[in-house]
Amino acid sequence: MEIKRTETIKASVGKDAHTSVYVCTWNEKVQIEVGDFDSNGVWHEFEMTMPLAVGRVLSEELAEDINEYDAKVEKEKVEAAAEEALNDDDTNS
């Protein structure tokens, strides 16, 4: 591992943030860039470079977590709709 910076950086980006992923074939690295404007209109860009193996693990974990989130939200919508239908039936009885 090569460390160039030893501080923690936390950033939140909005839904309109710019994202870019580049897989370098010559060195088997993945480069991820995320950029967005802050509340003062200043552009900030973050770049992470990692071995291809780490990029694969990251992408698998990200896809899995998003799929689990989507399934949970869908289940909650179905349950809410069923409860609403039940309440409508009780009101109309």
C-alpha cells in the first residue's frame, strides 16, 4: 500500500455529482473520480486509484448493497400498499 496522505477526508456529494471510472490496462489499476460543487460554488474533485482486485471487490460490494437496498424499499412499498388496502377495506365496511 502506498500512502500519500494520512488524514481522513469525508465528503458528501449531491445527485448531480460527476463520476468517472477508468480501468488502466497497462498497470491493472482502477481510477475512480467524483466531483461536485460545494455550497459556495467551488468545484472539488476526489480521485482514488486502487489495484484492479480491490476495484472488483468494491464494485461487487456496491452492487450487492444497492440491490439489497432496492429490495428493502420495494418490500416496504408493497407492505405499505397492502396496509393501505386493508385500511380502505375496514373504512368501507
